[in-house]
Amino acid sequence: MPTIGVLALQGDVREHVAMLEAAGAGATPVRRPAELEAVDGLVIPGGESTTMWKLAEIFEMLEPLRLRIKDGLPVYGSCAGMIMLADRIEDGVDGQQTIGGLDMVVRRNAFGRQVDSFEADLTFDGGPVHAVFIRAPWVESVGPEVEVLATAPPGDRIVAVRQGPLLATSFHPELTGDTRVHRYFVNMVNTVRDH
Ligand code: GLN
């Protein structure tokens, strides 16, 4: 059974721990570089990306996170976590940094201008998923290596992507009780572990 960390600087950590356990993985909060070293995969939860970035700097986690991603660690970012995985962001605060790794441009609070929060039934990896969006970002554009896994109204916005061992969704599957996205990620982690 893989052990998957949940980055526990800020955000809805407990919900992800419960979903990872329901999806057949061991789950543990990660706050320090030594804890990051010990996991087979990592979830970056939803929350607030500017706060998460500042806390990652204070806890001296930004560089360790970048290094482990460069080494091929499987990482799943949801909402603010998606922003943290983006190589480039739009509508960030001044100087806002991300961890990066996923070759995409993500627009913060993109749906927020039209509607703060909403729910939608989407297709993810060939199956239905009920998606909860909360001041969610969308993916503005992706590089050639990035696979689009789901889109949402209005206008078929890109809301789930994958590039190798990195997965990101604009929405919060941890709030629905539907383990499809977490099971997909646990499979990704198992595949990397078995090689
Ligand atoms: N709007 C938040 C941000 O910019 C993300 C919201 C969320 O994670 N639910 O970080």
C-alpha cells in the first residue's frame, strides 16, 4: 500500500486524508522536508494559494517540493493545489510564486467573477464525476505534454489535466464522497512505485 502525503500548510487536509484512505492508500499530513522525503506521492489541497505559497516559504518547503517534483514524485493538486502546480499563473497577487511542474497557465478565481461557487456533473477519465467548484481557477492554456482530462461549462473550460506523474483539478472531489479522482491518483502512485 502506498503512503501518500497531504501538504498540510493550509487548506482542507483532513478531507483528502479520508478520501485517500477510502481509495486504498495510507495517508499522512506533510509539513516538513523530512516528512516529504518519506511519501510515495503527495496531494496539495484546496485552500488559498497566496497563503499556501507564503507558508511554504516560511516552512522552507518550496525548494524541497520543486526538487521532489523534478525527481518524478506523483503529485495531485486540487483548486489552490492546481494553482501551486502551474508553471505560470494569471491574476496572482504581486510576486506570487508557485511550485510549478505542470506546463500550463492557470487563471486564479476564474469562475469567481461569474459565479463564486457551483456544482457540475463532468466526465473524468471516461466516468461521471460530481464536481464542486469554490472560487475555482481554470486552465487557460496547456503545453504539448499535457493531457486534458475534463472540461466544464461555461465554454468547456479545462478543469482537469495530467502531465506524467502530475495531476490537477479545479474542483474539490474530496468534498463529494466520490473517490474516482483519488482512485485515479492512487493508481498513478502505484504505477510509479512498481517501476
Ligand atoms: N481562490 C483560491 C486561490 O486562489 C483557490 C480556492 C480553493 O482552493 N477552493 O488560492
